[in-house]
Amino acid sequence: TGYLLTGAACGPYILGLVSKEDALSLQHINSFALAYICTSAGAEMHLPMLRPIFKSILTQMGLLEACTFLVIVMAAKGLSSTSLSEFSMKMTDSQQWAVALCMATIACSRSPSAAVAVVRELL
């Protein structure tokens, strides 16, 4: 989360430390980093060791994802009517909810590191 907030702050829309063109050229690094995180997550998964604790892992992952989803939706919706997000101030309420839901979905789907942390904690 800290990396995401730092990236958003340094990006072209808030502080402007990285231009739009530079951000687009960094997509290859983003893809490589995501592949590395997924490989790390896969390396931690050993099916015979996970079977006895599968229900516990599933419960923790479900609660973690649900809490993350709810926090991101509420934060995104709360910020959508402030001056911090000019693009969403002109949107209707339902459009703001749609953007908040999309942001939460992306935040949850791009976080395989949470799976690694839960498995490491249980093993």
C-alpha cells in the first residue's frame, strides 16, 4: 500500500515527478515486478503442506480481501467529492461509485503478496 501511495503521489497527476510519457515507458518494469511477485507467491505454495491448513488460509485470505475492498471503496468514494480528485467531481453519484468499485477491484486483484504473507505466517 505504501508503494502504491508513493507511486500515485510521485506520478504525473499529483506531484508530477514522473511525466506521463515516463510512466508509460515504465510499464515493462511494472510487468517484470508483477511476474517476480507471482513467482515468489508460487514458490511458497506446496500443496501437501497446505492441505491441512487450507480452510484457515481461505478464511484469512477472504477476510483480508473483503477488508481491503471495503476500505478502498470507502476511501475512493470519500475522496471523489473533494478537490483532491478533480476528474470525479463532475461525475454523477453512480459514476463515482463505479470508479470506487473499479479501484477496489484492481487493488485486490494486484496483491499476490498478501497470499505469500498469510502462507508464511501459517507455516
